[in-house]
Amino acid sequence: MAAVPIVLTLTLLLVPAPSWVAPGAGLVSAVMIGLAWFGTPVAEVASAFSESFWILIEVLAIIAGGILLSRVMDRTGAQEKMARWLSAGGGPTVVSALLMTHGVVPFMETVTGFGVSVIIGLPLLLSLGFTPLRAASLSLVALMVGPWGSMGPGTLLGSQIAGVTLDDLGVASGVLNVIAFLGSGAVAAVIAGRGVPATDGRARPGDYGAWIGMGLASGVVLSVLVLAANLVLGTAVAGAVATLVMSAGWAAVISRGRMGPVPARALAPYLVLLVGTIMGQFLESLLPLGGLGAVLGSPALWSISGALVGIVVLSMDKGHRWRLPREITRMWLQVAAPTGLYLVLGTAVSGGGLAEALATALTGLGQAYLFLVPLLGGLGGYITASGTGANAMFGGTQDAAAHALGKDPLWMMASQNVAAGLACLASPARIELAYQIAGPHQREDTAGPAFTRGALIARTLPFVLVCLALWGIGSMLWMPAAG
């Protein structure tokens, strides 16, 4: 019965229906089963919704700000200027895909989180010349940096649950996430490479080897940078520093060290977003500002501020300014409604006692449960599209299982943490987000396969499942005992 809302949601995703139907049905069933079958008090369910209310509001505001900034950059032509500068005019190549997948998009994710990196990064990939399907797929694969997303609140929560330090969990997560870094590079390189026309229009086996080699090499460098940044600078900023260095490195490779003049005006809105978010979160952690600190540290404030700066600095014409509110509202409703419902569904599953029932049943498997540790974490990330939400949902159970099985809570939580962060990229909420943003750019004469939600799932979910399986095998074979 605890699994019914999840199965129902996944089943309805296969049915042609508005994007809110699947999570809406799952939410209603989760609440009803929690109250009627598990006997969870109404007050307890209401308390769970109350505690997550402001998180929901912040996520919806962040999405609105990200959409506004994206539309301003698109309507003023700044996206194309940025794309030409980053790619040195090279277009949709394997190298430019790795620049975006291991550099630009995950850098935005580490600073902002909550899918804003997809809202901003996907149009950049389109401007580079990638088809909507390839651009959407690459932007999703780039979210493999989940444990460090939005400066790592999910990792912080996991460290508190497991009773370990943030930096220790960051390093352990970095060690395990090497699999995701390497895999994302290989997947991104193949996705991009297959879109580059060969002499006879077909890719050869040697081409695949070259693409995968480049992707794996990029993944190795990113892994080393993330681990080094964790050890030297701490977990909170490790992902941002590593992906910023990767961005600079790939951009230098593309331009052969001769990057053109910096498009300062086109960069200005992004600088407002990035610098404002970093400084705001720093002030929030440093000073007792209460609600004001939460506002200052939210990417919502700074994405909106960046968009307003863009309207002025980039000289957006009056016609586009008049059409902007209607465009933003329409896109926000399409994207925010399902995203918000998936987040509330996660709250209902957790607060209604369903997550606890699922986890209790699984921990009864004994040592075999170790294989399911990352699968359970991944399930949380898949449902909520949030590493923080997934750790809140299943983190306590994972820690209790570690003590019951005599395993190290640090590595048990690290397995939960990386799995939750990775599964977010293939979650229905993120798939819908990418689909809604890239869908309008699909044309009848667009080359390649048709752009559908199923095509996005086919290019992201297998990567996630392979990583979860590898982590599961590793958990069974090498999970250290408690010290």
C-alpha cells in the first residue's frame, strides 16, 4: 500500500494527460492511504505540509525568477552572444557539450539549484546549435553534481542525520560520485557526437571510442577537482569551484587559448545572479538575519534582479517588454505546477508514514539491504527532485539501518546522498521542466529522433539506473563496518 502512490504516479506518466495529472493523483492517493490505511493522525500530516510550505514557495519563486532571466536573455540576443563566446564559434561539438555538461550547467546548479540551471543552461545549449532533444538531454545529465547543488543543503542535512561533519560527508560523497562524473562525461559525449554529421552520415566504432574517451577524461579531471576542493575549501563551495575551473579549462581548449573579447553586457545578468546568490548565502550563514537572510540567500531574488538588470543593460525593446509578463506566466504555470506537485507528493509520502513503511520493510532484508541503499536514496530523489527532500525522506532510515547492520553511518549516508542527488536528473519534475523549455524549439524539419518525454527518459534514466546498480554492488562488497 505504501508503494501505491509511487506506482500510480509512474503509470500515469505513460498516459497522454496534462503534466499535473500524474503527481496530482499520486498526491491524493498518498494522503488518503496515509490517513486511512496507516492511521497517521491528520495533525501529523498537516504538520508535514506546514513545515514544507516555505520550501515550496521558495522553489516556485526560484523557477519564476529563472524563467524570467532566461526569457530576457533570449529576447535580447544575449544567449547567442554567450554561446558564440563560449564555443568560439565552434557549434554543437563533443567538446562544447562537455564544456556545458561538466562546466557551465553544473556550475549554475551548484550556485542556484532547484532546476534553475536547466532553465538557463538549456537555452545556451540550443544557442550552440544542439537540437532540442540533445540540448535537453545534456542539460539533465549535467545535474550529476547534485550533492553540491545550491551549496549543498542536502549534504548538510545528511551529515546532521548521520552525526558526521559536513566536510567528511562531502569527501565521502565525492569518492562515490566519481562513477557519476565519469558516466556523465561518456553519456554527454555520445549524445553530442551522434549529432555531429560524419563524412558518410554514420558514426564508426572508432568514433564512439574517441567520444567516450574524451568524456571519461573530462570526468576524471572533474572528480579530482571536486575532491581537492572538498579537502582544501570545504564541501559548501567545492562543486562551484570545481565546475568553474572546468568551464574555464574547456573554454580555453575550444578557443586554443585565444578567447575573444568578453561579452560583458551579456554576462552582466548572470554575474548578478551568481555573485548575489553567493554573497547572500554567505550573509545568511554569517549573520542572524532570520527571514531576511533566507530572502538574501535565495536564488529567486538574484535571478529576478539579474533579469531586471538585463532589461536595462541589454536594451530590451518595448515590444518584447510588453509581451514578457504573458510569456513568463504561461511558462511558469506549465513548469511550476507539476514541479510543486512532485515536491508536495514527496512530503505526503514522508509525512503520511509511507516512506517509513517502505524503508522498514526493506531493512528487514538484513545484509541484502545494502544493495538497496542507493536504490532507496534514488527513489527519494526521483520522487521529490530534491536531494534535500530525499535525505529528509529516507536519511533517518538509512542511518538507523547502518547502526542495525553494524555499518559505518558516514558511508551509508554518502551512498544515500549521491544516489538521491543523481536520481533528481531523471525525475518526472526535471523531465517536464526540460521538455517544456525545449519543446517550443522543436520543428518539423528538426534532424534526429522526435522530441518527447519518453525520448528524454530513454537518454537519462538508464544512466541513473546503471550508477545506482554499481553503487549497490559496491555497498554490498565494500561498505565498511562501524568504527
